[in-house]
Amino acid sequence: MKKLTKSAKEITGRHALTVRVKTSKYKKKSSNQWLARQLNDPYVAEAQRQGYRSRAAFKLIQLDEKFKFLGKGKTIVDLGCAPGGWTQVAVARNKGSGQVVGIDILETGHIDGATLLCQDFTAPEAPQMLKDILHGRPDIVMSDMAANTTGHQQTDHLRTIGLVEMAYDFAKEVLAPGGIFIAKVFQGGAEGTLLADAKKNFEKVVHFKPDASRSSSAETYLVALGFRGGKEGN
């Protein structure tokens, strides 16, 4: 068993009770299973307790506990930011300084300390919209984007990898020297060609699955540290 991150120890220790869901003939079995999972998920309860908009906030917290990349004064781009959990964490750890810019095709409610765009990142004009808002080269480009599932595993994987590749290309274009790129990937992780390119452009490239990621999920995160480029002007 792997060693739990600090937040995982605190959260799983705080929420130990099991809630049973009464079955109903008017509800599908899958609906009851989903409800039971939500009620018994310690990260859902803790997100509500701490005011985070989603349990995904703890995935970023645990990524930061592992790699220590967030902090005061960072310029951060959050791709696929809705409903805003990752953005909330980024703003909090910036401690009133730096800049956090988020973008999502879905509307994201206002978050103090962040600039939020309701825009499809895959649209041709989206990257330039982000660059126009940024005060300078970002220290971090992070992406929790995933393609809508079709039920066909290979198709879903290819669609999500396509999003990761677009996020990665954007990161290479805008990151400051020493910058960090983080993106959600599925199955075996990033595709070979993307991984090979990342290893050329970053000092360290690894995959990491936060404790907050459900064990049944195939998701993991590509973490690329120490960007070697970004010396030319924007």
C-alpha cells in the first residue's frame, strides 16, 4: 500500500462512518449506487465542509503536497476550470498575489482573485484570448480537462489525449522557464510521442495518481516539471 498524502490521512481519518441508502423501486440501481458513493465519499463531505466547489480540489492539493509547485505570487492558467475547485485552491495558495486565469466551455461562478473565461479551449481563438489576459508568462499550466465519454473506451481515450496534446502545445508556447505543466490523462497515461516530447522540454516528467482519485477510475496525472524553454518574448 502506498504512503498516503497528508491531506488524505486527515480526511479519511475524519470521515469514518458509513451511510446506508434506502433503495427505492422508483430509482435505478445505478442511481442508488451513485448516491451511496457520494454520501460515503470522504472527499465530497470534506469539500462541502471547506467550501470547495468539487472534490477535485483535493486532487490538486495532493499533487501540490507531492511536487510543491503552488505558492505565493504564481501566474497560473487553469484549463477546464469548471466548477472551480482547482481555481479556488490556486487562488488560496497565491495568498492575494500573482494571477490565476481559468477557462471552461461551461460557466464558472465568480471566484475572487481569478479571471474566468466561458470559452471552448479547443476553439482557434481561445489560446490568444488567454495570452491577452495574462500579465506575463505563466509559472503553471494545469488541465483537468477530459472529453465527454461515449462509452467506447478507445474513442474516449483518443479524444482525451487530443485535449491533453492541445493543452501541452499551449503550455510549451506560454510557460516561463522552469514552469510546470500538469494534465489529467487516462489508461496507460500520456501517449508515447507526447511523453517523449515532454521529456525533451522538461527536466522531470512523471505520472502520479492522487489519493483523491477514486481507485476505480483510470485517471492519472502527467506532471512535467522544470520547463526548459520560454526564453523568447510572448
